[in-house]
Amino acid sequence: FLIAKAICIRKERRMFPAMRVKITGLDPHQQYYIAMDIVPVDNKRYRYVYHSSKWMVAGNADSPVPPRVYIHPDSLASGDTWMRQVVSFDKLKLTNNELDDQGHIILHSMHKYQPRVHVIRKDFSSDLSPTKPVPAGDGVKTFNFPETVFTTVTAYQNQQITRLKIDRNPFAKGFRDSGRNRTGLEAIMETYAFWRPPVRTLTFEDFTTMQKQQGEPLYKGHKNGGREAKAMLYCSAESQSLLSAMKRYKTKKRSNQLWNYGNFII
């Protein structure tokens, strides 16, 4: 998973790359909903300063937007069903239109946000609604990963990020021109053998290595009646190629936004 910034405009847009998680430790025979919401990281609004290639606080956050919860379309399903698949939120869409009535996630542009994944047991789901905050209780477990914090923008502030996301996003075909001359970063990206690779299953050795490199766990656990429900961020080869391409394309100015904006997430 690699995000850092996400486009948020009046016309709803899919978040790319999509967030994917692997959930374990559920009761195979219980029924669960899985949902996602996106909450502010702080009460600040940001702006991008081009001459220093940095994000700076521009003032207080805008007024709160109506709560929205994305309920995964495979809900309601058994714990066994959820644990046998990678849960992908690739159909989730973002908008900054506060009058949206289509159930999309409403966010303010130029703010920092944190996605949260919720696992909700059926008997605690009576108050679950796309337009209400996620209910609380022993039957509701919430997972959030510091690696997935991102800033909403109306347009990418960095040309390299723009090119990377356009070339890798399957929903950005209208922006691609197969006949153009490709140099620099584009040439590097074309050296990769895969173009639209499938999700790669991570081994526990992968997670151990990545934890040591990033200093943050890529899974979160909640104990519940002897069981420990866990959610792990899932790494796609697509995200790996994006990260590798960015690391290889080192500009002379190391302070470029491509490098100084926190973690780029696998």
C-alpha cells in the first residue's frame, strides 16, 4: 500500500492504490461486517510551499464534514470467508462535495487523514450505517496503521508523483498517451517486467523485515475471548514497483517532496 497523497475533488475519485488488509483470528462461524472510515489526523489545514518543497500548516482545519462509512460490499459474511481472502477497498471513492448524496467518503482538500478498518460482529451491527459514526462495543474492533496517513489534494503537487500514479493507475487510462516519448522516471518504470501485477502474498519473514526497516508494525491485534483478531496491511507488487521506481529516481534536490513527505507505504 502506497499513498501519501490522494486526489479529492467534487467529482468522486477512487483512492489509488487501494487499501488491502488480511484479517485473521475471527470466529469462523460468526457473521461479520467489515467497514472503513477516514478520520482527520489533526485539526490543521495545509499548503504546499514550492520553493522549499514542503508541506506547511496554513491554519485551522475546516468545519467537520458529515460522517461517512464505507461498508465492504462482501458484508455480511462469515469469519471463515473473510479470513480466506484479501479484503480490498478498491471501490471506495473520495469527494470534497459536502452535498454528496451517493454515499462516498467526504473529505476536505489539503487536510491530513487516517483510514480505519472496522470489523463488526453481526450482533453489534444494529447501529451500523453509511451515514453514522461506526458503533462502539466489544463486538467492534478497529484497526489503523500510521503508515497509511495521507494528505488530500485537488491536484498532485509533484510531477514525478503525477507520472507515477497515472502510469500505474488502471483508472487513469485517459491520461496516458502510448505514443509520447518516455524519458527519466518513465524510462525507469518501463524496465519493470510487470505492468498490472496481482497482489503478492507476504510471508511472515517479509513482515519481520519490513517492521525492522520502518520501525512500525504492519499488523494490529485485538484479543477477544481467547482469540486475537489481527489485521495486516497487504503489499501488492504494484505498490512495490511504485516504491522502487521512486527510490531509483533520485533527483539532485533531495529535499524534493518525493522524498521528504514521511513514509511511502508498502
